[in-house]
Amino acid sequence: MVLAKTQNEPGGVQDLPDMPSAAVRVRIHRMKNLALAFLSQFDNLGSLEPINISRGIDLKDEVRRFEVELIRTALDRTGGNQRRAARLLGLKPTTLNAKMKLYGILDSSDAALDSGV
């Protein structure tokens, strides 16, 4: 590891590692955003409707419900930007768009058009 000398206060010199490469910074940023999305979902677990075990569990319905919430949270966190939301979720933008159509999830621009804004 290459160390750089920097002046952080008068008369003092501190050794600092080189800044990470752009690729490393991008990966760290993506992991941070994904962690925030998962934390948000974890916070929302308490607000999900409880599953009635006595009538059985439909795994497809539960996975769909969870996936819809993840997608909506990612869209909220990215201001409706589908490309950034896809990146946050680790999906290709075309895959995210297909899932949004499948689940009937409107993005913010569609919602604005529907409301006449």
C-alpha cells in the first residue's frame, strides 16, 4: 500500500493510504445503497400483514409481496430512476422494468401522467 503524506494540522504530518480506485468506490457505493434498501425492508417487516399459517402459505404470493416492496423501496430511494433502482437491486434495467410491468408497479413519471401533472 502506498502512503501519502498530508498536512492535517500545523506542524503535524499524517500518513494516509491512497484513495481507492473508482471501481472500488463504485462497488462500495452500491453495497451501501443495497444495505440501506435491506435495512428499510427490515424496518418494514413489522408493518407487513401477518401470515395466517392455519390456511397455509402460498410461497409465490409471499415472494411476490416481498419483491414488490423491495422494488418500491428502491424506486423511492432513487427518486423513481429505474436505472439506478435496478443497479441498487443488482438487476438489469430491462429485468426491473419487466418485473414492474408484471406486478403493475407504476414509476413516479407514470404516476404523474396518470394524475394529470
